[in-house]
Amino acid sequence: MPQVETMSLDEKLSIINKAFVLMKSGDEERGVRLMKTTPLPPYLAKVVKDKLGLEFLLNTGWNMSDVEAEYGSEWLCR
């Protein structure tokens, strides 16, 4: 099954680039917050959930739009 994406690669790269600029300028907290607005890949979410638990995954602060699109919103509740 092909991976579902809710944000284009160009959008992701633009956000990541801006986040790196912030981090390089010393604003690491804002850079990380911005980076987490990009969708977490579903395969990574699955690994984190399996190894560290759902609560840990949800507390990371990452955008879960691709995860919801791939696995359904119920997956983030169980």
C-alpha cells in the first residue's frame, strides 16, 4: 500500500529548511516546534507506538495527519 501524504515534499522541505535556520541562529526551541509541524511518517509512528507506547507517541507533539490518513484516527486511540 502506498504511503499517504497530507503535505507535499516541497512544503515539508521548506518548513524543515526554516526550522534549521532557526536552530542554527540559536532558537532551537522554535526550530524544533516548527519541525514538528511536518507530518510524522506513519512507519515511524508505528515503531514509536510499538516500542514506547501510544502515550509517548502522542506527547511528542508531531503532526499526525499522515498517520491518521494511513491508519485511521482510531489507531491513535488504542
